[in-house]
Amino acid sequence: MKSAREQLQTLKRGIAEIIPEDEFAAKLGKGIPLRIKWGADPSAPDIHLGHTVVLGKLRQFQDLGHKVVFIIGDFTARIGDPTGKSETRKPLTEKEIENNAKTYQDQVFKILDKSKTEVVYNSHWLSKLTITDVIGLAGKYTVARMLEREDFMNRFEKERPISIHEFLYPLIQGYDSVEVKADIEVGGSDQKFNILVGRELQREFKQAPQAILTLPILEGTDGVQKMSKSLGNYIGITEPPAEIFGKIMSISDKLMLRYYELLTDISLERIKTMHPKEAKKQLARIFVSRFYDKKTAEHAENEFEAVFKEGRNPQVVELKSVARKEMEIIDLLSETGLSPSKNEARRLISQGGVSIDGKIVKDEKLPVNLEFEKLIKVGKRRFLKVVYSK
């Protein structure tokens, strides 16, 4: 195992904060595999590039000889993480949580080493807590401390409701650290408060408190807002290879450097000597190879060149069946996933970004007959064949 100094040199790239750094280094200096906690509530079915900032750092820990404890928050997902929310979140159903949890596992192991990952569900211990246990846990933190959280404080000042169960969320997430005896917890910078609660609870339960490593929040393809599926600025790791390739090629030069820093181990100095277009192509190849394979990445690059340089349609286009013979275009875009929302679909149509069989759509209420296969193009990169099927 490498020295603490060597490990720190690797782990400090692209991070937001280490708390406290002396304890963090001391844990690495023990020369034994550490338990690195990462928790994720299965609140959505797909993982995007923003999530892989944390996953990539966890893989670095694994490559350095440590073990990742991946906590699937099937219990905490029933509450809903209030972080960054201006109002109470709607709880998920058990079926939604179950389906999302399976999808998460399938996707995270595109990056994590399965042999060095322990997967646990926090319902295994949280569902066994009695009301006495919960009250005891609540007694270890004050309302004043909870209101130190910016999102809680903002809602309190604006007289927006804060449900009691939302106060319980950081405590319950923090209790996970006690159960798995975490040495270090890794998470996004927006999770800092919740992770610090875990550190305090470990002290309360006579455990050595975990050190903390937080990572920046990745901007979406617009280079401004946090990557989010609802904002349409995301790159999903299960999207078609050509879509991933094209989205990477569309980002700004400045954002490209940030993606290199947060999502790869490649020297930024070397990237700065490359032509921006070639650097983006290399980045696109890296991601498609990571989520698929090298041969698929080469094919995606060829498709990109054919579509954008030569103006041809891609050779391979996904075919999706729908249950209705006729649909308005705005419903069709939304139901097939070509647009994340109907509002976004309206925007795309108004900007001339949607075509059917090569003809630009101008009417958002246009009826589309799907008894025969239609080729739909959205923006410059997204193609989909759609046909009615019983």
C-alpha cells in the first residue's frame, strides 16, 4: 500500500474539502484497508455524469487498496433528502425504490470494482429502530444546529413548512456511519452537513469519528447549472453511445477542462497543449469507452463525423414502440424520452429543433401517425425511430 503522502497526492485532485485533513492523513497512514462510506438514495432510475464525480473518487480509493461501503438508502429514500429543496419532497413508493435500487447497482459497477465494494441497504438496520431509539437519536441534536443548514434556514425565514421528518433525515443518514463503522465518508459538497452529523453521532456512540472528503458539484452541459435530468443539461451513463459522444462535443472549452479535472486522471497541462476539438474528442472517447467499450467509442466517433460533417443520418438508430397509433408531437417527445418535459419539448419545437422524416416541425400540436415508422430528430444529435405496436 502506498504511503499516506502518495495517497493524498492522488486523492486531493479535484476535491472541494477534506475535514479534518490531519485525521484523514492519519487514517491513510495506518497502512490498512479503510472502510470508505458512500450512500445514495435511489430517488431516480438513472445515473448521470454528475454522479460519477463521486464514483471516480471512490474508485481511486479502491485502487489504493481500500474498501467502499455502498449504502443504498432504501429507507431514507422514503423520507426524501431535503438538501437544496425549497419545499417538502414527495416520498417514493416502495416499488419505485426497489426498481431504482437495482438500476443503481447495475450502473455503479461500470465504474466501481465489485470485488472491493460492500453493498448494504440501510433499511436492514433503520427499520428495526423503535420509537424509543428514534427519540434517543433525536435527543442528540438540537433544532438550532439543524437550522444552521442553509436550506432549512431559508425555508424558516420565508415561513415555508419544514416537516419534522425532514429534521430526522440528517440524523438517520448520520446513523448509517455508526452502523457501518465508516473510517471516511465521501460525498458531494452539498452533503457536507449530513456527513458532519455522521461524524458527531459516531462520537456519541464511542466510535472513532469518520474523516470527510467532499467533491464539487458538476455543472451540466450548459456550463451554468448543476447537472440535472429535469433541466435537460445532463449526460446519462446509459444513454446511446452516439448521444454521449455528441453531448461532450457540444460543451464549452472551459467546461471541458473542468470535466477532465473532476472525471479523469489526465494531466490538465497536457490537455491545454491540445487543440480544443481534439481534446473534446479524446474526452468523448474516454466516457463512451468507460460506459461501453473501446470499439463502441470508435463507432460513436465515426457516427459523429458522419452526422455533423457530412450531414448524414446515423447508420444505427434506436427503434422504440408506442401504444398509440397517433399522438401529438409534444406528447410523443415527452413519452419517448426525447425531451425531459413538455415545456422543454415546446421550447425545442419553437426553436426549430425537431424534425420528422427530415421535415421541421413548427406546430406543437401536430398529430403524428405512427402506423408507419417515423424518424424523429431532436437538436443536432438525437435520433429515434418510433412506430406503433399493439
